[in-house]
Amino acid sequence: MPQTVLPAAQLAATAALVGWMVLGFTSRPGLWFRWKMFCRATFTLITLTGTTRDGRTEPVSVYEHLSPGSFILSPARLQTILTYLTSSGRYDRIDGHGRVLSGQGEHAVEVKNSRVVL
């Protein structure tokens, strides 16, 4: 085997590997988290405002109510936290808007009168 064939084969294999890695970690239009580790996770990024019983409004962070080290917030889990915050009497109602990111793409989400609306 000529000595130029081996470096050319190594270069081609390296280029193919780099190309595969670059394409594997980038998203196609409309899709988030193509990497297998994230393809089943659902992330909710949301901004919320809570109204107290006396009519004052204040920002609400649902991320403070997640387990330590947890960052995955699905719409169902968001609804559970909203129900807890309103039933505990802390807020009369909670409203907001944001995005849900999953393997199926990116979608808008709203919270109206403490209810998650996709």
C-alpha cells in the first residue's frame, strides 16, 4: 500500500467524523434537542406574574419549587405547581407566557387564570 493512501484515508475518516458530530449537535429548522440525551425531555421557559388577594402583582418563579438539581419542567408539572401556589392562598391567580421546547419542536404556552394553555 502506498504511503500516501494511509494519510488520505485518515483525513477522510476524520472529516467524516467531524461532519457527523457537527450535524448531530445542530438542530434542523423547527426541531430542538436532536441529540438522543434530550430527545425525550420537555423544557418550559416561562415568565409568570402572580396576583395576590389584595390586588398586588409580583413575579413568580416556578423553578424555585422544583427538586434540587431538577431543571426539566413539563406543562403538566407546571400546572401542578400553579395549582399548589393558588390553592395554598399565596396567589389569587397567576398569568404568563413562554415557550415549550421538546423533540417535537418549539411551541407557545400561556398561563391564563392559573391554567396552562398550549
